[in-house]
Amino acid sequence: MRIRTATTIAALLTAGLSLSSPASAASAKYGDDFNGDGYRDYAASAGGNTKGGGVLITFGTATGPGTKTQFVSQSSAGVPGSDETDDMFGAFRAAADFNADGYGDLAVGAPGENVDGRADQGAVTILWGSANGLSGGTAIPAKAKESYAYTGRDLAVGDFNGDGRKDLAVVAGGKAYVYRGAINRTGVHGTVSTLDKSGSAFSATAVIAGKVNGDAKTDLVVIGDGVNPEEIWSEAWFVKGGSTLSSGKTLRLESQSGGGGSADRGGDGVIADFDHDGYGDIAIGTSLYGGYKGRVSVWYGSSSGPGTSARITQNTSGVAGTAEAYDHFGDSVSAGDVNGDGYQDLAVGAPGEKIDGKEYAGTVHVLYGRASGLTGTGSQAFARNSAGIPGALESDDFFGATVRLRDTDRDGHADLFVTGQVGSLRLPGTASGVTTAGVTAVSADGVINGMPQ
């Protein structure tokens, strides 16, 4: 699973067993169960008292996040590198039991790391799980050895070749690299593939891992930007998993005329089965679409990979509100089964929504999966002025800047977690959808931002 912050490139610019693995070890049930107690944990980017950033772990319990925490930085024992200004260690994270010892491990990107005099080359480190949490780390060898490669500016995990080992996808220098397992405390023991759209202007900015075509191998979607003198655009590129990774179709996410504009245009997304047909569907939020009105592109999976696509905006029938400039619809997306019907649902943040004259007050939409896929039918919307939502409606609350769907109390219904400057919340999921009954305050830094997309 991949855990990503909302940090953009614009912000960046301003075969062996683990030596500690017991012979009887089995892979952790959850890739983010770092202490092996059977409960999922939360890994969030946090500054602490560091210069270059760190990771705050909030350990899970049977009823969700607990009170026990751990902070890991490049000043921690056994972690490679040193704590330096603007390293951004922990800004991007992906969890998996890489060494199959029963403890979840955490891949951590430090895209601002300076290496051998190369500014912002970036680095990736694997932090190793143990009974006491994360302990020690191993550096992943860099492939883009150049200044401003921002290695680790996005990460994703999966078994891309189907050999039973966890592999790691890394964005660096406008390309995606896939490091094949075994990956353990002594290093990377498999081959490394470079994913580069040769002959095109495509520059990778994000990666999403999941099973799209229904086979046993994890597929990869690479999101990136392109630019030429006439146009700048973003698109999603499907790469089929296998012993050899195979280049597949692309889906244009947005475009504008003229050869300029911001990078990281395509945003980020998730892979989940919204129509419950056994194939993973790709949902990508592109918040700058249409003058930052924003939209979500849904690319439906099939036995041959992604096929038909649909676009959802606030002008889609059944979706509350109206698409307006700077709503940033799709700035954050997350999938989970809210009502327990077997169809994955999608939460979509629109943190720029203007409400009652309050700019950037923000709102959150929940779109429900069904046999026909995601539509606006039966969707829900929540803002500070919704009945049962605590906190005053204020400008610059950015309610929905991060949204997450996750069944923290294990009742079979994904709960909705939402960040906001006025306060971050958990809204329970039920058989009839998200409810404001029983809404509670939660920590954005330690919990919500520590959940996978």
C-alpha cells in the first residue's frame, strides 16, 4: 500500500531472507502492521524537532488508532543518512512486509536529500518492522543520480512479477523504477526496471499500484505530465504486471494550450473495484482541471486492462454543488466500502469550495459504487454547515484537503476521515452510508495523514 502526502513538485521546489527473520515467520497480514500485533498502524509525515522531517507512527488497536506512538527520523539509530534541512524525509511513504518476517515495513522517500553534492537528488529508505515498531533502515540504491531528481517523490508497492515477493516502485527524475524483491536488510536482490515513455515528453510524477486485469500480478499506473510548445497535459499510463512489465494504454487526464504551467498536474489516485466485477478500476483526481474546478477520471478495469472511462465533476447529475473555479474537486481521493454492499465507494475532497461567501471553506463528497460503476446517484456531501458536523464555517478551513475511507473499528463499514484547519473528523460508515451521528475529532497529523490513499 502507498501512503502519500498532498505535497506537490511545486512544494518540492519552494533473493535472501531478512537476517532477523525466524524460520517460522510468515508475511504480515497487513503491510502497515509494524509491530506485528494484528492491528493496522498509521505512518504520517511529521517534522518533530528535526531539520529534515520524520515519520510519526500511531499504533493501532482493536478499535482504531491508539495512544502509543513512535517517531523515526534520520537521527534514529540504524537509519541511513543524517538529518539535514529540507530533506523531506517521510514526505512519501509506502508500507509492505518486504522481508516476509511477519512485521510490516515502511518505504520512506526523502525527495529533498542532497547526495554527493547533487542538490535534491533524493533518497529512499526501508524502515524495518519489529515487535517494538520500526527499527533501523536500509537505503535503496538510487538510479537517477542527478540534481533535482527528487528520488522518492512518490512510492507504490506490489508483487509486480507475481513471484510472491513485495516489489517497490519509485518515482525519480521523471521516470518510474520498479525494484524487484527480495528486498531485505542487506539490500535489493532483484532486478530493477526503468519505466520511461521513450520518444515522448512524458515525465512521471506519481504511481498507483493495484490489480486491474484480474490476474495474480500487481499492475502499475504511472501518472505524469507532458509539454510541448503548443500544449501542456497530464495523463495516466497503464503498465501491466508480469515477468516483464508491459506498456499499455494511456488516458488523457486534462490539457491546456500553451507550453507552460504547473507540474504534478495529474494529481494522484487509487485502484479499487467500484463495479464489483473482479477487476480493479482506476480513479484519479485532477484538481487543476478547468481552472481548478477539478474532476475525477474513472478508468474501468477488464481482463485486458483498463478500458472504458468516465469523468465526474460537481456538474455530474446527483453530485451536490456546481463546478466552480478553485473548488479543487479531486484534490484528495480515497476508496473503501462504506455501506458494506461489496462495492468500493469513493470519497472526493473539494477543499476550495466557497460556501456562504467563505472562500476555501471546503466540502467532501462520497460517491457510491454499483454495478454500473461510480455515478452521482445517491452521493453524499458534507461541509461545516452540514447538520451534525462540528466546527464553525470559516474561510480557509480547507475541509477535505485530505480524505480517507478506512474501517478503523472493523465493523464492516469504512469510516470517512476528513482534515480541516478548524478540526479534523471521523464520520462513521453505516449500511445506509456515512452518518454524522457519532462524529468524533481525530488527529490529522498522526492518523488521517497516516492512512493509505
